[in-house]
Amino acid sequence: MLTLSPEPGGTARARASARPIPALGTPPAPRLAVSELAFRYDGRDVLAGVSFEVAPGEIVGLLGPNGAGKSTLFAILTGLLPPAGGEVRLDGARVLAGGRALRARLGVVFQEPSLDGKLTVAENLRLGGRLFGLSRSAAHARALELARAAGLEDRAGERVARLSGGLRRRVEIARALVHRPSILLMDEPTSGLDAAAFRQTWALVQALREEEGLTVLLSSHRPDEAEACDRLLVLAGGRVRRSGTPDELRALVRGDVLTLAADDPEPLAAEVAARFGVRARATRDAVHVECDRGHELVPRVVEAFPPGRLRSIGLRRPTLADAFLAITGEDLWGDPADAPDPNGGER
């Protein structure tokens, strides 16, 4: 049985047995393999030949800004949109994208809420079970099991509308697993959640992976969420531009990152690169400079520009947002309101 126990300070953690070590021999087929998946809308390539694989029990994140094609990919896999081309394989067997054989093995958590707020937690879970063909008794038993797994056993009789956003998200995840799928799709699963709800949601996901061998494919534009994945697919312009672990992607940015907030980032980036011989990239309202020994460059930059040219200056180690910028030349933040403050706080 899957259980969550509190860590010191209130953070939930998974308590589960270790996954078995696979026997030597031929490696298993990918749980999910997508090849050259394409979709066009209004004359534009939303997905332009997307290919990737997800191994059994792996947590893979699609990292990209809003508009990168993440939600479109999920809509195709779940049958909400027809692809313009491409192939999908499930455990090595070709299946129709969005077809019954694939959908029966998927649990889906969409970006927009889909629970019935007038029903209780248990009623939402039982309804999900019945919609997937479970008997009344089986749906009831599975609802109780998932409520315990999500840490909501004592809230099972409470209407969903009265729960916080973080608790509702955990109910969404639990309901997606009511039919015991082998793959969980999550579209921006922690969007809008505070730090505590974020940690609790991810504790549940990790516990489900460990206990049930669940394979997870999620989309996100949050670097902190991407850090929780085993592997990341950098999606930009409708294509997978790079794949790797969070550490491998961060290693693409060497040294330190100097962030210069300014009203004229484009000309400032060119000037900084020319003056100091560093790599400087402009985003909406800042310049990001890759450099060794950044603490030595800070005073030189401050002295080089007149008062008022720079709104602020900050120094930090590379993040996945920096790696995304290095790989694609684009800003990870689709909405400036989502971006972290250049000085390290939240906007």
C-alpha cells in the first residue's frame, strides 16, 4: 500500500520499497515512443516532427514556454486533436495517437481544473472509477486507497470546492489514477500552487512512481518543477531541441550568470559582449551574461555604465532557465509575470 509520512517541518515524503533491479539482457521497449509527430494550425507548424521516448518508471518533463506546443502534444495523445503525421508506440506496439488502446493506459491531469466542486473528494474519485468501468464496490475501494495515498483520507467527505488549490490538485492526480494506468500525463501540474502545495504534490507523484511503477510525462515551464524530473526534453518552436538530465542541461552554461536588468536589453547585450568578451543574451527586460569568476566582473560592469543605465545587477549559479536560453536563444518565461525577479525574488 502507498503511504505518505511527514518529514520534519511538515513536508510529505514517500515511504515505499525500492524498485526491483531489472534482470540483465535485452532492455525493455520504451513505455511510450513518439516519432515525428506533427500538427499544423492556421498555416503554422505547432508541432514539427516531435520525437522522444519515455522508459518504464521514468519521469520525463517537457520544458518550454507557453506556446511551445506542450499542450498540443498532450491533446493529440489523449485524442482531443488529430495529428497531421507521426507515429506512437506503447511498449513497442504501434497504437493510434489518441486511440482507445492508448487512452485506456493513460491517466491525464489537464492544466484546467476538471473536478466537480459540488461533489466530495470520495464522490469525485468514485465517479472517475465508474466512468472507467469499475464496479461500484471496486470504485469505492479504489477511492479510499487513493484518498489515503494523497493524504486526504480525513477530507474524503468534504466538498472539493472548499479545498485549497493544492489539495484539489492532489485530488485531480488521484482521480487520474483510479483505473491503474501505466502512464500519467500532467499538463503544467503545479501551475499556480504555492511552495508547500508544490512539495506535497511532488511527494505524491514520486511515491506513486516508486510504489506502482508509474511512468510520468509532464509539461512545465517552471525550472523548480523540471529539477524534479529524471530527464528533460527541451521543446521550442514545435521541436525537441535537446534531451538530458537536469544536471546535464545546466552544465551547458559554464561558470556564473550575471543578470543585468535594464530598459534597453538588446543594445546593452551587444555592448557588454564587446567590452568584456563574454556571452551575453537579451531577454524582455534583462541581459544574461555567462562568465567565469562573476564576482570579479560585477564591479567592472557597474563602473562601465552611467547611473540609471542598469536597474539592478545580480549574480547566481546557472539554472535550467539559463540552460533553456543557451539551447534555444529564447526566454523560458512565456509570460513576464511568471518570471523570477532579476534580483532573485518573485515578481
